[in-house]
Amino acid sequence: MKYDYDLIILGSGPAGFSAAMQSTKFGKKVLLVEADAKHLGGAWINAGTVPSKALREAAASIFKYNQLFGADGASRNYQRYKMADLLRFKDQVVKYENSEVKRNLIKNEVHTARGMGHLLDPHTVEVSDHLGTRKKYRAEFILLATGSSGSKPKNFEVDHRLVVDNRSLVNMSHVPKRLVIIGGGVNAIEYATIFSALGTKVNLLSSRETYLPFLDSEIKKEFDLALSQQRMVIHTQVYVEGVSENPLRNCTEVKYRSLKDNELRVLETEQVLHFGIRQPNTRGIGLEEVGIEMNEEGYISVNGHYQTSVPSVYAAGDIVGFPGLASASFTQGRIASCHMANIDNVKLSGAHPFGIYTIPEISSIGLTEDEAISQGLDFAVGRAFYKELTKSSVSNTTLGLLKLIIDRKTLNLLGVHVIGENACDIIHIGQAVMKNKIDVRYFVDNILNYPTFSEAYRVAAFNGLNRINKSGVKYRSLISSEKDS
Ligand SMILES: Cc1cc2nc3c(=O)[nH]c(=O)nc-3n(C[C@H](O)[C@H](O)[C@H](O)COP(=O)(O)OP(=O)(O)OC[C@H]3O[C@@H](n4cnc5c(N)ncnc54)[C@H](O)[C@@H]3O)c2cc1C
């Protein structure tokens, strides 16, 4: 046999895992190489998506329970709930998800090798394990799915004691009373709302001009309202100049300078949580040696099949850049695997959803209202505020908005934006309707379970149709698909 394997994959995160699963379904012999000596599943299971979502669910449950039954007035959530209990829950979830990855790999007969893999040529990978042993493997195809890592701060050190990151926050002995989060991306804001829900006074320091700038502006306004009700302050356009311990005041001091007025300010805190900018794990994997092209930002350049400039080598997941999500990585790995099996019509098409697991959560797909305006489209907006839904009353959650961007002529959806409970789940109803070009009357003509958050689609569709009606289109023709005369 010319090759040892049909496919060798570097990295067992969502991109590598899904490619392995799909390729074994095609009857391919797969070797999965993982640098982490203990765990499979990458940042997805061990440091990113799954642990943060487990902590988020725990914090959201505590927040909700306390709003309903818990207020004793005497103590805050951070005093009542133990970090150790939250971490125990997170560990339990991570352990289970780890075992699921392992079970699936074994069931589908994927071989694994532990160690750092790097390319020697377009068909050969060398794996160096923790003892320094090196072994070469050859395959018809290679998939690079080595993920990304957070950049290190310049003016202070992540010592995993005063300053922790998303991996070492497990070192926190208790839910802090005060927390400074440094970073302005989605993960930083998610963690800010997690701790805020636990009663921690959170200050978030970001060098960016604003936060979550890609959101529909009305959804952002609702989010700002939610933040103002929590004990959180977001400082934008600031640079952290240093972090140090102040034993006299028994606190940690974070010195930061505002770009707006150049003032140096100090925040006293108990704990600092740092989120670096995500950077692709491209070093030391043999890209230059084999001639794999990268873009100006250092991500691997790929075509629509996730194939690199070297035809036998594919790349997927964070290593290829935007959107840098587990959700997208799963699909990218699968598309690469299909192309290797000569199926080239499996491709990403149209808009894809974004889920932001803040408290409250946010999700969107397609055009925002501002984008529809700037493109000069003829559209109407349909809104449903959560406080209009029975499900919200019974769930004791009134903050929330679902917004539909509707094409006036076809009544098809151009965009869906949701903030509020279950936003990241119910977005997929809009996604299915949008992708299949079913018009918004679907939501008013069909029975939807009651009470549900999904009902927001019905309310928003009625709202949008009413607006189109008011602008002169006959209501009868709107709801019966007869042509307006
Ligand atoms: C705090 C946080 C929260 C997040 N929350 C979400 C979320 O809610 N939803 C979402 O969709 N995404 C989320 N993400 C993003 C998501 O985790 C990543 O987009 C996703 O894990 C990327 O998948 P990947 O397959 O590219 O790589 P990873 O999951 O990063 O896996 C890469 C693997 O490759 C291994 N590796 C590296 N170099 C080598 C080598 N040379 N040889 C062999 N193995 C190697 C690494 O050890 C690692 O196991 C979050 C990220 C973070 C940090």
C-alpha cells in the first residue's frame, strides 16, 4: 500500500473530529493526531465552548432561581454559591463530553496518535510525542485543524493566580466579589455576564471602540438595557498598563489609560480574567516547508472546499479564520472530508447563524436593519417583544426581542435577530424558513405550540405584515397570497 492512511488529521477539535467522523462513513482509514497528552476535543471541549457554556448554564439557573425565589436581601449570589460547586458541575459536563468524543472515535475505528504533528511533505506527517519519540505516517490527504490560542498580554503577566485566563479560571477558589475582565471579544463579554449573574461587580476593559459592533442596533440597545440592570461596567478604548498586588489594601490593582482623555485610572479588584486575541496555531506544523499559503492575517488560505494551495492538504476550523466558532468548524471539517471523497457539491451557502451566550443570550442570521437600509432594499421590520409572550410571563423573563427583516415584495426573510431566553435555539426556525425561501406567512398560517418562545415568530410576522398593510398593500392579498390589484 502506498499510504498508511487515507486521511491524517492534526487536531481533535470540532473541525478534526467531524472530518474524522464523516471520512469513516465513506469507509476511509483515518489517523487523528492530538498534541494534548490527556484530552481529546480541543478548545471545544476542554477550554472553550463546553466549559464556558456549562458555567453559563449554572450561572443563568442561579440568576433565574434567585429572581423567582431566592432574594433573601441579606446575601448576594457570590456569597451564597460556591465556585467549587460551579466548577464541579463544569467538570462533570466536560468529562461526559470527553468520553463521548472518545466513544465515537473508537466506535468508528479512528486511530489516534498523541504528540505534535507537523508536515514533512504533502503526504507525510511526523508526530513527536512527549518522550521525544518521532514517528512518520503517510496519507493520501492531510487535514490541518490545529485551532487557535489567545495572545499573551504585553504589560502584565497571566500568572494564573492574580490574573487567570479561560483555562486557569478553574484556579479561582471562590466567586469573586469584584472582577476585572480584560478583553473585548465575544468570549470576554460572555464571561462578564456569567459573573455578573453571580452577583460579582464586573468591570470589563476593552481596547476596542465598542463591543459587539456587528449586532443589529436595536438588539444592541436591548442588550445595553440588560447590562445596565446588572452590576457591570464596560470601559471601551482603554489600554491596560499594568496589574499588581496591593498588600496594604488587600486587593489587586489594574492600571489602565483611556484613549479618550489619556487619563491613567486604577481599578481595585479581587481577580483579573484575561482574554487574548485568538491567533491561529500555525507555528511549527511545516506550512512554509510544504509551501502552504497564508493570508496577511496569518490564517491558512483555503478554497470553498477547505483545500489549501497544496491540493492534498486541507485546513478547517479556527486555523482558517472567520468565524472562529465550533459551530462553523464542525461543518468546515465535514465539507473538507466530502471533497476528499470527490463530493464537491457540499459547500457552505448563504448566511449562517451566530450565537452569543451572554445572559441574556443573543443570536442572529442574515441582514441587520442597518445593512438592509444601506443596500437600499425594500423591506419591512416585524417585532415581537418577549413581554408580549405568555411563555415569557410563565418563565419570569420579560427582557427580549425577536426582530424579522422582511422583503416587502416576496415576504421572504432577509434577516432574523433575537435577544432573550432560548435565542440561540429559536434562531434556527428563522434559519430554516429563510434558507428554504418560505415566506413569513408560514408563521401565521401554521399552529405553533403554546406557550413557547417560538411564538415570537408569529407575533413578529403579524407585526411585519401589519406594517406592510399600512403602507398600502391590501391585507387580504397579504394573508392569502392573492395578487394585490
Ligand atoms: C472561552 C471560549 C468560549 C467559546 N464558546 C464558543 C461557543 O459557545 N460556540 C462556538 O461555536 N464556539 C465557541 N468558541 C470557539 C471554539 O471553541 C473554537 O472555534 C473551536 O474549538 C475551534 O475548533 P478547531 O477544530 O479549529 O480547533 P480546537 O478546538 O482549538 O482544537 C485544536 C486541537 O489541535 C491540537 N493541536 C494543536 N497543534 C497540534 C499539532 N501540531 N499536532 C496535533 N494536534 C495539535 C490542540 O491541542 C487542540 O486539541 C469558544 C472559544 C473560547 C476560547
